[in-house]
Amino acid sequence: MKEETAMAAKSKHIFIRRASAEDARILSDMGELTFTRSYASIIAAKELASYTSRAFSIEQVGSELAAPEITYFVALAGTIPCGYSKLGPTEPPPTVKGANPVELARLYVLPERTGMGIGTELLKASLDAVVEQDYRSCWLRVWEGNDKAIEFYRRWGFRQVGSELYHVGKCSETVLLMIRDLARRSPGND
């Protein structure tokens, strides 16, 4: 994705743009809300609150936005923020063997906005950035009970390469590890 500040999703009035430092509060709030709603039924309330207060604090998100190696995209329905994604280089688990991998660490859509194509547009922007930044593969973790998300990623060419426990405080849940290999762009295909 070039440095344009926004791209329109066809016929959905969804716009995706790179997030900036000014988006820290929005991303913090959306992250905490979506994570809490997604996992409140399987993670103890105390553990969930402790995790989200750290992982989605404005300070944490702000420092990630300032890191040049981390890329955030924010989705807008008109002018209303409704989702985001986060890419960053991390040390992948041993079963993730893609060439030059980068992690899709978050792809969150507000619960009341699911089914509107927002996740699709965020994933498109994220995968474009993966190629643009010269990574050769993209990997992610997805909770094994999230059948809808697993099927979504499979439709986009991700394949399961393992599983591991994901710890939120004293709670542990199994997540699937998925990866998609991506080709480099040819010259002239920018």
C-alpha cells in the first residue's frame, strides 16, 4: 500500500488508512473492547481485566505506533472507527517456517460491525503492506474455538502449521498457528 492516507472499499463505504500517533486512544479502546467481548466467556474476569489494561493501554499502543517496524491500519465506516489491524516482526514459534515472516498480531472489528467486509479490507491492506515491506510470509495466532475467523483466514490462503497455548494471566487457551506465503511484487507492478 503506497503512502496514500486512505483507500476506499468498493461499495461498502469502508476506508482503511495507516494509523498515526493520534489514533492511540481509538486503538486502545477498540482493542480492549473487542478482546474483552471475544474472550469474556473463556477467560476469568480478573485475568482479562489485568491483561487488557496492559496490552491495550494508551502507553503501550502509543509506543507501538511510534515503532517504525510496527504497522497499524485503522478501518473507518464513514468517519467512525470500526476496526484495526497490527503487523510486526516477532520471533515466530518453531512450527512457523515461512521465509522472512511477519506477524499479523491483531485484526479486530467491533462486534456490531462484523459481517460488513471490514475484516476483508483490513486483511487486504495488511497483506499489501507485508509484500511492500519485503516480508515473504505472514503468520498469525487464532483461538481454536473461533471457527468463523479460522475459516476466514483459510479462504485467504492461510494454512495451519501448529498450535500452542496462549497465556492470559493464569488462564491458558489453545491457539492455532497459521501462515500464508506471499510472493514479491515484480518491478512495474506497484
